[in-house]
Amino acid sequence: MAQHDYVIDNASGATVRADINSALSAIQTLNSGTSEPSSTAAGMLWLDTTGGAPYALKVRDAGNNHWLTLASVTDPGSDGNIETSATIKGTIDSSADLTNANFPFATQSQVFGQQTTGTITASTTALTVASSSGISNGDFVVGEGITPGTTVSSGAGTTSLTLSANANATLSSDPVMFYSATKLLSPGLVGGMLCRAWVNFNGTGTVAIRASANVSSVTDNEAGNYTINFTTAMPDANYAISGNSQYANNVGQSFMEGPSDASTTSCRVYNKTNNNVRLDSTFISVQVFR
């Protein structure tokens, strides 16, 4: 690690050679040090080692006024690989050939995540898990009372983890899931697990959709009989449908029956009471998976 002002002073041969070697050493080590180089220039690189690893790799801006952080660099782990993280902004040409691009796509097992059980006290970050297998620092944590976006701050490789945020509930050997935060999802891996369409609607009177995705309209055929029309057609009619509804007009319990007449463009669902009477309901939701 070295820095230099990049000015070679007039001196005797041996002194000049030493000065040149010092300048080359600074270049070789990216001007690394705990303070910025005394002499800066636009485009200059500096490995800021303040506070130890992770180090900050910085570049001098075009106006030679500020340092811009390019990446965070961590010492090699047990696998010998240097870990880096960076925020990169730019545009990929739509015509670019990315066939050989080495993107970190998630594996099938990483898509499903690592499941175990965990114990944590509300308003704390100390999570004890039954198994540490497959859990890495930075992974997203999903579980009852775990705030969305919470990650593993430290403790990977052990059963005692520290989370990035306090738990909202106390867990006692309850299910928790861990998902990699550094992998990309491939449509080929998740395509068969996606909700292709869903709708939340009022089925009484004139049908009114509250919210939906890939549903263009709902047709009211008769009492408790509805056709869900898709905006974009399904690849085939071999999809799965789930749904639920509220009590209908306070007459018994209402629930979804069906579907029937399933096609690539629509399907029919029914709502009825536990007395097998079809009737409208104020709250009906339908989800389609393929």
C-alpha cells in the first residue's frame, strides 16, 4: 500500500529511481491508504482502507472535485474469493448479446429458499435457528413477525444470527425462511410458480372490481355465478384456481365452488352457502396459478 504525489524531483540517479519506484508502487496498489492522496486528478483511483475491511474503491470525478465510491471490497473468505458489492447505473442495449454474460442466477433450491425453525424475542434482533445450513450474511429473512426487508447482519455459519431489524413478535421454534439477496431470478425457474391472474370484486348488484391483475372484467351470469375474463390469455387451460368469499347477506357460510368452463381466455366460478344455494357476495377474490 502506497501513495505518491506523482512528481519526480530532480535528484541523483539512485534517488530518482527510488522516487519512480514509489510512484509505480502507488499505481500498483490503487493509491491505497487511510487518507486521500495529496495530489489528485480526474479519473484517479483510490482504495480507501479507513477502518479496515470492507475497503471502499473510489474514483475521482470528472471535475476533480469529489471521490465517487465504485464498490465495497472485502478480504477473501474461506473460499478464497474476494467479495465485492457495487451499485452500477447504466443502460443495456436491447440488441446486445448477453448469451455469455456471467450473471449470478439463483438455483432452483435458492428460489425456494432455506427453511428452518427459529426462536426470537419481540423487539430484539437475536434469532436462534435450528439449522444454519445454507444461510449467508445478507440473506433476506421471512417469518411471522419479521419485518419485510429484514436481513441477516451477522452470524452466518452458526445457529445464533443477528438480524438487521427487531422482530415484531416472539417466535418459539416457528418456521423461518432465508432467501439470497445476491441472485437474479430466471423466468425459467419461477414461471410455473407465478400467479397469472387475480381479482378482488363485489359480486352483488352490478359487479365492481376493487383491484386485479390480468383480469379485464368479471361477467355476472346469474346469482353466485361469475365468469373471470383474462386480459392476457393463459398458455393452456391446465391452471389452478383458488378463491374465497365473505358471508353472503348473513345467510349461512359462503365459499367458492368450481371452476368450470376453463379456457385460455376465461373461467367460471361459483359462490354458494353451506346449504348448497348459490348467491352473490360482497367480497369475492379469485387467484389463478399456472
